[in-house]
Amino acid sequence: MTFSIRNHVLHHGGAPVAQARTPNAGAAGSLRSPTLLVMHYTAGFTGASAIVTLTSRARKASAHLVIDRDGTVTQLAPFNVVTWHAGASKWKGRSGCNSFSIGIELVNCGPVKVRADKKLFPEVAPSKTIDPKDCAAARHPNGEDTPFWQIYPEPQMEAAIAVARAICETYGIKDIAGHYDIAPTRKRDPGPAFNMLSFKSAVFGRDDGEQETVRIATKKGVVDKPREEITAQDLLANGSQTIQAATIVKRAAATVLTAGGLTAGSVASDPNEALQQAQTTAQSISDTATAVSNARDSVSALSDIWHWLGTHWIVALAVFCFVVILVAAYYALRGASTVIERRVDDGRSGANVGRL
């Protein structure tokens, strides 16, 4: 499956892909020299419903492409036009990712939960059920307690890889990120069922002739496959049978992964160790956040105390004086008791001397 781009329009088989122009976009030529490709999920079930939403003026949201679960691609805006897919976002120090990124929406309902009757239902539509075969057991890096996520089927992944290759090659894009990566406090798409590391490995080629492989976890164990031979089935997240892949190259990778400062080489050499390190780092971050939160609560508590004292100083002064009086009385009584005991002891000593 190959795609090409002509005049900022995606083509397949020599003809433009389906077009459904969205009004929620910038002027022609408003997107100049894009440097980032952002992957999203639609939080829905069909491409048709996603297109209706993203072309509605009332919703004020859009993207450049929608890729349905069967691999059908629809373009909503030319690639040289800004679309409203990122919202408040930041990537590598640059804010407002809409102005320098291309957005792709993958039809996927996202998080899946378990009902009391043990049936699975999509979070976006609790009244519906979803086939367990269409779900993967995965944990989101944001730590949320959502056990299952809808998978991305093979035809959809094949189309996404091919489209991403065409876009990155045409515009010289070197970065691919998820919506969660650029807006982690607001968004969670494309979710943990989307294997971002292996997706990027499949999209980006190498031009220096060096061998490149991707490490994939399968039922038969961990295997290394040449990047050119990676298929969408290999990248299909299926519970614990697919791990985040890492690129193995002959020369050492200097790039550091965002999670825990791990190098790509270390992940490739021992994925279990890398996962453990990442989990340790995540726990450290969580502990730090907890400590900061506790400290903030303590400061807030002290602030409340001082505020109370400032507004009830007469009561506070009276209590303070009362405590001082009690302490003074205690030590006065203790002193008097000591004097009496000494007099008694002196008297007994005198009497004993008289007897002698």
C-alpha cells in the first residue's frame, strides 16, 4: 500500500483519496514547513461519524486525515492548511502545535471498561458492548486505572504506516507524537494500544545503509525483524504479546527516550530491564509528586492556622495567658513542695543528732 502527495493532497493509486473539506481550518498556506505528525483516536466507532464531527462548525475541531478501521482514508484539509486537532499543546519547547503539525485521526473508541455482568463496554458509550477480541489489556503511561483499550486493526495500521511515510518523506518530518505527548494533562489518545515506538520504527527509514531491526514480543518469545519486513500485524497491540519496540542499529543510539532517560540501545538489549527502569522512574516521579502535594498541604495548613490567629488574636492571647498561668502555678506548687520536703528532712536530721 503506497500513497503520494501532490499539491498538498493525498493520493492513492494515482487519484486523490476521498475528500470531505472541513470549515474548521486556517487559510490556504497557513501551515508552512510542518515539523511534527500527531496521531489521535476519534473516541468513536465509525469513520463516517468522525467526519461529521470534524466537519461541523459547531464542534470547532478538525484534523487533516481520518483513517477508518478498514483502512479507508479521508482527507479533511490540505496539508498546507492549519487544522484544529491539537488544542493547547507543547512539543520540544514550542507551544501551539496546530501551527507546525499535521494531524491524523484513527477511528478507535479508546478506553474499555468491565460491567457488572463481566461484559466489556467502551467508556464513550456505556450502553454498548465490545468484543473482547477487539480489545487489548494495557496500561496508560499517565497511570490511570483503565485495564482495556480498543486495538487498532491490521488494515488500519497498514494504511496509517503508509500514509505517515508519505507525509514524513514529502515534508521532511522527523517527529511523530501522540496527542497525549503534546497535551499530557488534557488528553490520552492514541492510548497504550497504539504502539508508538514500533510505529515510528516502521515509518522512518534509514539512508545510510545500516541494518535496522525492530524487537517484537510474540507468543514464541522476543524476536528481531528487519524494519523493512515489519508488517501491521507485528505492530498490532494485543495485550502483553506486543511490547514497545526499540530500534537496534550498529552504532550506539544517542537519543534518550523521554521515559526515565533510557537509551534506545538499552531498551533493545533488554526490554524487561528497560521496562523495570521505566516503572522505577515513574514510581519516583509519583513519589516526588506525592511529597510535593503533602508539602503543599502542610503549608496550606500552617497558612490556615496563622489566618485564624490573625482574626482571633484576643482568644489566642487569652488561651496563651491561661497556659502561662497554669505552667507558673505548676512550677510554684512544685517549688513549694520541694521546700517543705527539705524542712522535713532537716528536722529529721536534727532529731537524730539530738539522740546521739
